[in-house]
Amino acid sequence: MFCFVQAPSGVPEITLYRSDTPTSIYLEWSALQPHEANGVIRSYDIGYVKRKYFTTPLSIASNLHRIVGLKTFPRNYTIIGLNPYTEYIVGVAALNSKKIEIKIRWLQFAKTIRTMESGYVF
């Protein structure tokens, strides 16, 4: 018997986020429900884009940054190398054995997060 695996139908929810430094954002996200996973979740990808580029699908796709292949546990990550006091749209995708093209769809449950202001050096 041969079974076709479908890509996950759900999108992980970002449950905690914060900017601990002017150039980083810390994220935690929830696991998918079994009926949304469509198999065993093998990894997570994070996508983020500066809010100013979150205007059209082409603008998003052209400016989207991805962090791929994150382990399934723990479900957290710190994005580094960001610009101070800048808003980002951040989303997480769950991946099973189905090789899929990352879609902008996973930004539908994304969060808008602003990095901290950078301090002054005296």
C-alpha cells in the first residue's frame, strides 16, 4: 500500500516573542495538532521580512529572509543580525517529509515585532 504524504495544513503559532537586544528577536512557537501535521514534523523554518516590505507578494518574496531546518525541540530560536528599532513580520512553518516550496501563506499567522532601540554611547 502506498500513501501520499501531504504538507502540513496548519501553521505553528508564535506563543512568545521579545527583543532582548537592538539586533535580535527571540521566538517560541507551539506544535501543530496531529490532524494539521499530516505526518511527523521533521523541522521548522522561520521567515521574516521588514514591515516596510510587507506590501505586495512580490515585495515580500523579494525581501523574505529564511532560517531553515530548525530542530523540532525545543521550539524556540533567536534571530540575530537585525536592524535596531525596526518592525519585522515573523512567521514559522512546520515541515514534514513532503518537500514543499515555502509559501507566503505561513505569514498569515505571523507576528509584527519591533527590535529594541539602540542605546547611546557616551
